[in-house]
Amino acid sequence: MNKRQRNQAAGPAALTLRRKPLGQRILDNWQLYLLLLVPVVLTFLYKYIPMYGIQIAFRDFKASRGYLGSEWVGWYWFERFFTSPTCWRMIKNTVLISLYSLLWSFPIPIILSLIINQLRFNRFKRVVQTVLYAPHFISVMVICGMIRIFLSPSGGLLNLILGTSVDFLTESSAFRTIYIASGIWQDAGWGCIIYLATLANVDPGLYEAAKVDGASVFQRILHIDLPELLPMAILNLIMAAGGLMNVGFEKVWLLQTDLNKATSDVIAVYVYQQGIEHAKYSYSTAVGLFNTVVNIVLLLIVNKIASKASDVQFV
């Protein structure tokens, strides 16, 4: 069907709407555009205007000289970062923690939502949801304090269970497991909310028809629930991939020790140390810009792959 045939099929009302100029459409819906204006202005002020400062990644920035008065050094700061002795270790740690977090954390909210959706006692269902959601509202600082208490070599819960006295936070090999496991405990329940909302909109007639046909619980999940969750899961996967290099700074910073830096030294912490502690603004901006560019590239790649796999494109 060509464009003309589609226009004819859409009817005269659609043709009239399409022929209206942009200015007329704005006047007809000025209330909606007025509401849209507020977030657009705020986004422009706080997201786009600060991008002007990215240029200091290519300058030897001096606050007394300002942006334009500082010397232009080109790719110097990027070269300095890539030739630093800890560069590739930080990139490796950032990528591995992010990939492992995505591998283990991404499917768990989906599994939880499928399990909770099968519960038939509403009171018990609400209790389970509340218990799973609660850790999300605990601050990262409190979570890290709890982790230190649980993993304490003297009286820590894990050491009491194992009958040992190991300081797990000083073990480099244990840091990723601690980081990922605590993240799952804190955010898995909150992450399943959107999947539960999706399942709540499934037509009950589909379940009834499946029961009449003799479908088991597993078959109903496989052929009804999972196809309904697929678009939302792909969208969440794309969003997670867009922040793949953004390992949570606060938790790493609070759990990091001199003895576990081999696996806990990540780019986010390095940017904070160089920019805030050592006042190397140009250098830290260059490292942060590199991190952002990698995130954008990963976002585009995952979106392309996901859109081809599911025939749904979000970006």
C-alpha cells in the first residue's frame, strides 16, 4: 500500500489533520505544549547548557583564565589517561562489574514478577511485595554499613554461619560478588514493579482459554506472560546497556579498601579522586567524557541488536 492509499484508508478526518500547519496544531493544543515547555526548558538549562564545559577536556583549564582563556591541548589528557599504569585495570574492572551485574541482576526481577503473579492469596502477595521492595528505600550508605557489619571478621553474620573469621572486604576476589549480591538484594524487588504492572494488564481471557485447553502453569508463563514482558524487558535491557560503564560510585567508594583495589578500582571513583580531591578538572573531564562516549556507543549497538531480534525499535 502506497502513501496515497494509506491516506485514503485513514479517512477524511486524518487527511484534514495532516494538512494543518504546525502553527495551527500548536494553537489548537496550546495547553499541552505549555505543559511540555517546562520540562523542555529545565532539560535545556541543566543538561544542554553545561555541555559547553566539556571543552575543558581539550584544554589545560585554569579557573582564573576561564574556558576560552585556558590553553588548548587537544588529546593530551586522553593520551595521559590511556598511558597511565592503572588505566586498563580500571576499564576492566568497570566492564566486568557492569557485565556481571547485568547478567545476574537483569533476569531476577522478571523471575520475581512471574512468581508473584502466580500467587493467589492477595494478603500474602502484598506482604511479599512489601518485603521485596523495602531494601530499595534504604540509602546506599546504610546498605554499606550493614554489609560491613554482616561481613565483619569478628562477629559478622556470615562468619558466624561459616565458622570462620575472614575479612571478606579485604579479599579482592570477593569484592565483585559482594557488590553484585548486595545490588540484587536492594533493587530486585523494586525492579519487578514495572513487570508486575505489565502482567496486570494481560487479558484474563487468555488465561481462561489456556486453562480450558489444558495448559499447565509453566506453559501459561511461557506462552502468555513472557511474550507480554518481552517489549518491556528489551527496553530495560537497552537502558541498562546505556549505563553499562556507570558503576555505582557511592557503593564502590564506601566498600573500597587498599587491599581490594585490584578489583574495586573503577572509572567513576577515579574521576572523583582526580577531579574533586586533586582538582585536576581537565583530566577528570576527559576521563568522564571517554566513559560517556563508550556508554552511547554501547546503547546504540544494543538497541540495534534488540530491534532486529524483536522487530521493536525504541531509540
